[in-house]
Amino acid sequence: MTDLTNLTLAEARDGLAKGDYTSVELTEAHIASMGAQRKLNAYITETPEQALEMAKASDTKRAKGDVGKMEGLPIAIKDLFCTENVQTTAASHILEGFKPQYESTVTANLFGNGAVMLGKTNLDEFAMGSSNITSYYGNVINPWKGKDGKDLVPGGSSGGSAAAVAGRMAMAATGTDTGGSIRQPAAYCGIVGLKPTYGRCSRWGVVAFASSLDQAGPMTRTVRDAAIMLGAMAGHDAKDSTSAPMAVPDFEAALSGDIRGMKIGIPKEYRVDGMPDEIAKLWDDGVAMLRDAGAEVIDITLPHTKYALPTYYIVAPAEASSNLARYDGVRFGQRVLEDGDSLDEMYMKTRAAGFGKEVQRRIMIGTYVLSAGYYDAYYNKALKVRRRIYEDFANAFGTVDAVLTPTAPSAAFAIGENSDDPVKMYLNDVFTVPASLAGLPGLSLPTGLSDNGLPLGLQLIGKPFDEETVIRIGGVLETAAGFDAKPAGLEG
């Protein structure tokens, strides 16, 4: 692996400023790495020619003294973000060949700040999954391997983005998080994943899964890189009614290295039955690191946590059922042109051929809970519980500055494991879903290795629109943990 692909965003930014290399050289190194690591299936669409054109334009801008926050830095874009004239599939057969004639606000912000697009990364179909095995384009393979040598899932749904960053096929990547889809794959792949507060980043031009939950965020190799990238992604967007009309802080400036006197909450409800010893130890070690850094650790209670997962799997499928109704072969998506007796039959054949099993399962669940006679019993009740979950966090933040938990209940598991048990798959999100339901910022960062030699992550949850505190604490925890391992055997 070349030295250029091992650079962080911050290091590459500084090297470009000093003239140590050009954006074209950085981009060429990552294009070569993408080719060498193609077996990991991290990308659905590679855009090397466009990347080199963007890199050349960036070098020209830099020569004129015009430098953006991400100037010349090659990154990957999750294939859920609409990119002008570049195929956008959401990893679904029904959108194969779709080339938007517009740019999502997040990618427009990134490219306006000088970022270079290497390609579109793989994901669970329509972002529905926790393992990246539901993609029409095949599963992604985690760049990490355990001591037993088995191929592992990268987590989901942003598994392709996580694998691309961990595998040195991109310096950073965009992800989206609905119930943990940035944070959980970040933990599985040993990188940093930041889900901002709901409304911090525009959802305009992002293929929708669950509109009240979806949020874009950065996936990087360090907390500083996450701060840099979030600053380039975020901002109010009049085209998105859920976008918060708030100024974007200098997130990188939050990395003061000093958390003395800050209060960190430890929720007892996250110590779930059957928690592996290595996850419990990781959490305890994180607590000790924060104490040593001068923070005060306080036990807290989030009593409605146990209802978060069932609440999520009512609210999210309900919204998915509504959002995916547009993919019918008439308004959006490919159409099955077989002869049929009616329009309804054409709809059914189109959707049966276009959607995978997991997407069909969630549409059916969502349609059921929204149907007459069940709306009040399920969906309305779930909304009330969701409010209680938010209130639990609000009460806790009356006494603490942030909350520390594990990110996932285990390290990455083998491809094929759990795939025949959807409920077991859903349990992978048990620690990430509560913050999503409450719309809070959450940061996952790697702090240790499992007994099998795989990365494990801890999660920091913050107050609404207080990403700065989460980043500040995350930077201290990252330094204390000293996690600098990378997947062995990368080619390039």
C-alpha cells in the first residue's frame, strides 16, 4: 500500500498545502488501490476519469490560491446520494441505470469545498440492513479478517463506505444513518463514523428510507477528519424542510484535548443480558480512559431503552412503505414489460422483480402497521414511545454532557452468519437505534480489538446540535485508546 493512501484527511490537506504532492497524485494512488481491492466489492460505480478531472481542476484552483475545506481530497460517496449524470442505484435493481440530472445538497457542498469523487459505494439495498448482504450488486467484504481467516461483513447499511475507508480505497466517505448505519459499520471496520443531529445535514437528493430518521454523516479514519468533513457537508438547505437553519460551527476547533470537569453518563440499560465479556471490558476501559483525562463519570438511567428496537422496527418500515411507493415502474424505477391484465399486475411484477427480499419484508411490515385497524395499535403507539425515549435523553442531559456506550454488541461476524434470522440481524442495532429515534448526534470510534483480532468501537451520544462536545470527547478518547491498527494484507 502506497504511503499516500495511508494519509488522513488532515495530513493530506497539510501536505497539499506544502506542495508535497498534488491532488492528481493523491487521486491516482487511490484509484490504483480501488483496482487492487476490487474483490472487496466496496464500490458499485467507479468514476476514475471524473475523479482525475476533478483533481486536475482542484490543483488549478490551488495554484490560484482558491482552497476549500476539502480541496483536492479524494473521497467515496455512498450510492444513496444523487450525483449528477452518475448512476445512483441505492443498491437496488429497480434503480439500475438511473442517472440523476441533479446533485444532492451534501455532495454539492463537498464538491464545492474541493472534494474529489472516486466513485459510488455499495450498501444494503435502500439502506435496509446491518451487514451489507442485501445489495443487488453483491455483498461487501470487510477488509479485516479474524484469526480464523473467514470473510466478514463490514456492517450496514454504509458497509461499502466503511470498507473503502478501512481498505485505503478512499480517504473518507459519506454515509447515511437511519438506525446505526454509519456508526455500526464504522465499528466493524475500525474507523470513525459520525451521525450528526437530525437536520444538521440536508436530506435533499438522498434516496429516502425513513424520512424522520435518515441523516448523512462522515466516515473517516480519525475524529479530526470527521470534524473536517462534517464542516464541509453540513449547512441549512431551503430545499429540505427538515434542515435546521443553524450556522455551521468550526467543528475541528472543538478538538481542544481537554475534557476536565466534563460529565459523562453511563446508562445502566445498555448492559444488556448476554453482553460479551470483551464488549463489557471495552466499555469499562473507555470509562477509565475518560476518568484519567479528568472527566466525571456518572451512572444514569434511560428507562425506555428496552423499547427502542421494537419502536424503530415499526416507525422505520412504516416510513419506508410510504417512501418506496413511488417505485412502481411508472413514476420511478425500471418497469417489467411483460404482458399483464391490469395496471395493478404491472405494479406487482415490477416491484417483485425490482426489490430484494429484505426491502419487500420491510414494505410489508410498514404497510401492515399503517393499515386501517392497526395504525393506532402500532404506529401511533410507537410514536408515543419514541417521544419517551427522547425525554429520557433530555432528562439525562440535564446532568451530563455526553453519554458513553458500546457501538455494537459484537465484532464483525462471518458472511452468511445470522442471514437466515432477520430478528437476530436487527439486534445488531440495539445500541445505535435509541440515539437515532431521539435525533441526537452519535460518534463511533475504534478503541480496541476483540479476542479474534477484530476492531471494536465505543459510541458517544451528545445533546442536539452539540457535535462539538462529542468531537471534543471523542478526540481525547481516541488519543487515550491509541488505536492505530489497520487491516493486514491490503494490496496496492
